[in-house]
Amino acid sequence: QVQLVESGGGLVQAGDSLRLSCAASGRTFNTYAMGWFRQAPGKEREFVGRIKWSTDNTFYADSVKGRFTMSRDYAKNMVYLQMNSLKPEDTAVYYCAAQLTGTVKYDYWGQGTQVTVSS
């Protein structure tokens, strides 16, 4: 099992920055990738980005490309989402998720952390 805990959300103004953290624990040796998703009120869950656990390769949604950056600390089992130039439309609950080796879906999810961007 893998347990994920997000932190770092908060209330900020447009143009500000936030850094979200996701701490992974448990059987993390089987982790293939870590993803960030977000869900705004009344909307579907949206993919934000993902990072391959072992290679540090990243991929981002077009909506955040150039503004958000994912990174990871392999030794500490931590993944981060640096969010710059935040916009009101970035307001959502942000979730981290773990994709295990050999699967095609994200198997484990954190509880989410709220990011609110005021105009």
C-alpha cells in the first residue's frame, strides 16, 4: 500500500506562487509515476501533470505548462508542484496520486489540499 499526504495549499492572490508537497509512504518502491490532479467546484477532475518516479521526466497539461513545475526528492519520497503566476481559474482542490509499476491508472490518492486564487 501507498499512502499520500498533500500539503501547501492556501489562499493567494492572482500572480502569486505556491508550492504543494506530497509525501508518500508505504511500499513506494513500486511507484512508476506521481501525478497531480485538481478539481474545481462543480467540475470534473482535471489532470495537471505527472512525473516519472525514477527518471524525473515530467509532462504537463496545456493549461499549466510554463507556469507549474513538478519535481521530486527520490530519497525522501516527496513530490512537489511549484505553481507560479497563479490565476483564479487555478482555484481547485489539488490531489496527488501514485501510479504503480505495471498499472495504467493511478492506484492511490491523497486527501487533497485546497488552493484558492483571488482576483
